[in-house]
Amino acid sequence: MTLRLRDDRTDALKQRAEPEGTTLHAIVLKAVDDLLARTAQEAVVRRTALAQAAKWHELMERLT
């Protein structure tokens, strides 16, 4: 895989990586891992919300 970034983004990543003593590669991998974890959690919340809405729909209709 090849990742092409604008120069300003590459520079920003380098500035972030240097103080942490890590590489650009590690920074990008962490960003990908964080994105995947966050979207997986959002999917769980969405499925749970839909299931609960369906479960309590009749009661909510009676209360309104």
C-alpha cells in the first residue's frame, strides 16, 4: 500500500512523531487502529439503540 500525503500533513506527522520517539508508520497505524475501534464501537451502539427502540416502541406509542 502506498500512502500519499500533502507535504503539510507529512510535516505535521513528523512533528508529532519526533517527540514521541516513534515513526510516521507507527503514527499512521495507530490512527487506523483508533478509527477502526471507534467505528466498531459506534456500530455496536447503533445496533443496541435500534434493538431497544424496537423493543420499547409499543410502550412509547402508548405513552405519547
